[in-house]
Amino acid sequence: MTKKDLTDYLSYNFGFTKSVSNTVVSNIFDEIKNAIARGERVKLKGFGVFTRKTVKSRICRDPRNGERVDSPSKKKVLFKVSKELKKFINS
């Protein structure tokens, strides 16, 4: 499912215009992105939880020449599926 599919679904099932439904979907995605960027936990009941984790910096090895390379700390997004969604998918 794509963003366009969501906007089409909203416009067809709830009677919104396509521009209004596109604005709604865009605003929801933007707020989820902003919340994750602020380090907040985003919980969508029945779907899952988005969280942000900071990975520590470390020393790696370049496989081509064996030199040590510093890997800076990074932030990554984690997603944990809810029990309801797991149960729905597996049934």
C-alpha cells in the first residue's frame, strides 16, 4: 500500500476530496517523523510502536586493506509489531 492508496481510500470511503485526504495523510506522516526525530515513542494501537535508538560509535576495520576506521554514533528507527497485528497476520 502506498501513500496514494491511502489518500484514495480516504477520499472514496469518507467523502473527502483528494487534496484534503492527501493533506491529512501527509500531516500524519510528518507528525510521526517529527515525533521520532524528537526522540519520542510513537505507539499506534493495534499496529505497533516506533522508537529511536542511538548506536554508539565504534572502531571498525576496512575489509579491503585492514585499516581501522572510526564509525560515528548513529540514530536508527526501530519498529515493534503489536500482538494484535501479529495474531491477525498469522491467522
